[in-house]
Amino acid sequence: MSSETSNPSKKRQKVSLYDESWEQLPEFRDWLEKSENEDNARCRYCNKNIPIYLAGMEALRRHAQTRFHHSNVPVFYGPKPLDECVQEARELLEPIAKKYKWNARTKIHFVQAMASALPDSEIAQKLAADMSLVDIDDSDDSNDSD
Ligand SMILES: [Zn+2]
């Protein structure tokens, strides 16, 4: 317990200084770093000092919510190359297709629906493109007069 707060001669406003343990927090660790000035933190993405002496960690949260910060966050497609992700998605799909007894056509419909529902997912797009190249052996629904 600190007795400093009860000392009446200390009338300074509470000041937040940089705390290196913040760098371990998942919400900050990708971009937070120490500034030369300990009243400030620094955002690696924005190359910008963030004054923290008044609001402390709250100032970091506020910075992370700004449009400026979001525009500087690098886009990651995951640690793996796209082809590998597509292969994984395909392997995840397989047991589902088996369980519900989908034929090749159903599988392709599903993947295409997923691709149109997730237009910004490169994985879904690639998966759908790959799947549509697969030969459809659908003799089982040949009497479909659609
Ligand atoms: Zn930033």
C-alpha cells in the first residue's frame, strides 16, 4: 500500500507514465512501443506518439479505435500461404460433406454460396474457383429436369 496518496503536500495531478507491461497485452502488443518521452507511447503502425499522461491505457484504446490507426494496420492473410489455407478449408469440408451425404454438385453449390456470402475472403473465392473445375459425376440426379 502506498502512503504517498495521503500526503497532502503532494497536490500534483495524477499522471500516467508508460508501462512496459502494456506491450504484453494482446490488444496493444502488435503496435505499442515506448517513446523517448515517457509521457507518450508510440504506435508503430502510425509512427505517431500517443500522449498518455492523462488517460493512460485508455488513451491507447482510444488511439486503436481511430480511423487513422485502422488505415495503418497492415493486412495479413494469415501466416500461411493462400494455397495451404484453401487446402485446409477443403479438408474441413470433407467430413461435413460425408456426414450429410453431399454429392459433388451439392459440395460445389455450398462452396459457391460461401464464396458469394464472403466476397472478401480470398480463401472462399479460391476454393470455389478450384471446386468448379472438378468433374461432376452426378449420374445420381440425372432425372433432374431443371
Ligand atoms: Zn496507430
